[in-house]
Amino acid sequence: MTIDIDKLMRLDIPVVRQELDANAIAFYALSVGVGHDSLDREQLAFVDPLRGPQVMPSMVLVMAHPGFYLGHPESGVDPKAVLHADQSFEIRGSLPGEGTVTSRTRIVDVVDKGPGKAALILAETELSDDSGRVFATLGRTTFIRGGGGFGGASAPAAPASRPAPPEGPPDHVIELGTRPEQALLYRLNGDMNPLHSDPGLAAGMGFGRPILHGLCTMGVVCHAVLRGLAGYRAEALKQMRLRFSEPVLPGETIKTELWNDGRFRALVPSRDTVVIDGGLAVVERPNL
């Protein structure tokens, strides 16, 4: 269904406030699989409220989450046609471990691929703490199946550059498992899109069963980046961006291939399928 561009551009995306505490921080890390190894003290730092805990950098993706706003009847979008295409985040300052976090989201561009083809919705979110300090910026592209044909531009006004494909074998390979109920757990962070919980809806969209949230997959890959490139120094990860190429099913293992220059991709070995490509992480190296 072609999107209603007038409705979309009038959509009032809510400003959301969240009270951040140690339990919320630990829950997020658990929801992306951190803590599977209960003997790993470095993982424990992210999931134990008695230790702080340490904030996962990818938690910025769900802080004060605006929810599935494209599912609102006034969005002008068919909610059954919505898929996550790519995502980025930039950490602009220290991440708060408590207090009020506020998110402000706006649509920055809409791309029309033509009648019967897709539309792309580009959105940006700023996160600020209770003093008004902006500490992270998020970028998101949403793919709307069959949403084209509304008469818009066929390319983004400011096309994002993509890293060149990595060459040679990866410097690090990290496999992390997901759990069968992980999508049900992860959606409690605020993204209640029924594609991740309703078997009938998932089947109607061509999936065998509910799929894992793209941002949950990104959280799993962020864990791999922290382990492989940052030695679990959460403060060292400054930026991360990627493209979702195929969905992950809850219960599958995600293999992340990392290169020391920050490029990465992720696969599901059991299906020999690339699920994330075009990955790039900016990691601050320690002073020697």
C-alpha cells in the first residue's frame, strides 16, 4: 500500500522520558544475551545491579524508546509492511547510569522507489539526560514494502556513505547464541511490533515464525564488538552502523566477523546466511 505522505509528515512522534536505573540497565543487557556465561566477570559487570551495572553502548537504541510509531493509524503507513533496513548510533558523551533520559525523534527524509516498490523512511533521534545534555544520536532507515508511488524523490537528499567490503580473513570471529524466547524478552524494552510475537502475522509476512528485532541482533553484535575490538571497555565504543540484510530467528547462533579497522559482518552459520553487512564500529584505542 502506497504510504500517505501527508499523514506521515504530520505524524506527532512522541517525546519520551524514561527514568533510568540499575535494573533497567541490567535488563537491557540480559535481553541481548549478555550474561549467558555466568562465570565471565566481564559480562557480569553489565548485568549485575550490585556492580552498577555498566551500560551497554547499544542500550542507547532503546533508551526512552518512542515505540512502534509507524503502527499508529495516523502514520499513513501499513504497519504490516514495515521492516528495519539500517541503523546507526553515535555516542557523544558519557552515558548516564541513572536519572531521566529524554528522546526526541523526527523524520528527516522519505524516499520513493516507485509505484509497487518500496518507500524508505529516514529518522533521527537525539537522547539527552536530565540536565539537557545530548549524549547520543541515532539514525534509522525503515523499509516500507509496497510503500512507493507517492511522488517523492527516488534517492536520499544526503546519501550515507558505506564502508568498502573488508578484505582478507577476519581478525576476530565471535559466536553468540540467542534464546528461543529472546524476542519476547527484548520487546519489553519498548518495541511492541507484533511481527516479533504474533505467529500468524509473521506467517502472513512470509516468515516461518516471529523474528528477532533487528535492534536485538544489533545488541548481540555490539556485544561481539565489545569483546573482540574493545576488550569490554564500553566507553571505547563511540559509533556503530550497519545494514540488516536478513532476519534472525530466535534461538539461532550469530557469528560476528570483525576486522581490526572496525569493519564487521554477521552470519547465521546454520543457514549460511549473512544477516548484517556494511558494518563499521569506531573504537577508541587505549593510550599506551
